[in-house]
Amino acid sequence: MLIIPAIDIKNGNCVRLLQGDPNKETIYSNDPVEMAISFQKAKAGLIHIVDLDGAFQGKPVNIEIVSKIAKAVSIPVEIGGGIRNIETVELYVKAGIERIIMGSAVLEAGFDEIIKKYKDKIIAGIDAKDSMVAVKGWKDVTTIKADELIAEVISKGVKEIIYTDISTDGMLQGPNIAAFEHILAKFPQLTLIASGGVSSIEDIVKLNNLKSGKLKGVITGKAIYDGRLNLSDAVNAVS
């Protein structure tokens, strides 16, 4: 299982938002590129990047910084936030990004063209609160059930999703194990990355011990920045 450190970019800084609230922001670094290099040195195998400005504005804002990160490290990076059309996907592909995360745009008409052309690069990002899908940088909670959206993206050819439980994100109170177990059991053909609430080695071990389905990795951010979780120790714990 991969331990995937997160870099959330807002106004050029590396930040974390409490449950996605832009008014509850903590700045951890003004150099996301150096942060990525430090994660690679800690033996991360993949880096998760979110363009928060892009998520809120619906278009890529920090693509220059993301491109610099991709060039500065030799491990893969994945990017999400404001990716809603094939032109944006192609911008990131040309920038050397190997994994591209799309959220609510997976339900829009243009997604069929995107998944046909870039099937091996596209990951669906599904964010939910109380099992209901949230969109637009988590600002809006819809009436769409997460299970329904997962089934829909699988039918469109998506093979991997990142599932974020908003209720636990940034709270440092542990992940929603039951939600991840449910997804793995209901959709055994799916590769899953878990996100939200991971705050300790114990959380990592619990997720690593899940028996059903294909749990590829777990994303963690705030716990690393706050010093509650040592990235190297977490990587060693699952290796």
C-alpha cells in the first residue's frame, strides 16, 4: 500500500484547509516544490497535488507550480482541482503529469471523449459527506449518493478512484474505515485510494489490514505537516 503525501496549493503556498473550508486555512510552506522534494527523500512513491484555487474557480490556476513539481521529482505526481475539460487534461499531460484526477466533470458530456483518449491517466475523485457527493471544492453537497456515482464512473471505464470522506478530512481523528470497507466490498473490480482523517501509524496499519478489494494507497497531509505522522516511518510500516 502506498503512503501518498498531499500538497494542496492555494495562492502559491502549500496549505491545508479544515474540511475543505477556504476560511480555515493553515499555511505550511511557501515553496510547494521543496515540499515535494522532501517527500521524495522520505521515500514516498507518489505525490498527491490539489490546485485548490483551481477547484474553487473551475479552471487550472497553479499549473506552473504543478509543472515545476513534476520536473523536480522522479516519482509520479497526480493532480486534481479545476480539471473539467479535455483541453485542461492535455495541458497537464504535456506538463508530464502521469495521473489526472477528475471530480464532478466525470458526469458531463465531454468526459466520454476524455476517458477514451486518456483512459490510463484518468482517476475519478469522489468526495463525500455522509455518503453524499460534494462538488465545487466541497462547497456544495449534492443529492447524489457516492455509491451511485462510483457505479456510474465504473460504467464509463474508470478503473481507479480516490474517495475522500470530508467529515474526517483534516480532523486528525482517524479515517472512516467503514466507508472504505463498504466501497471495497461493493466494487471489488475497483482500485481505491483512501483519503481523509489519517493521523497516525495505527490508522495506516488498520487500512493496510483491510482484506477485501484493492486498496492501492492512502493520502495523508495535515498529520505529516503537524508532525503527528512521520512519512518515512509510515512508508516503512507498510513495506
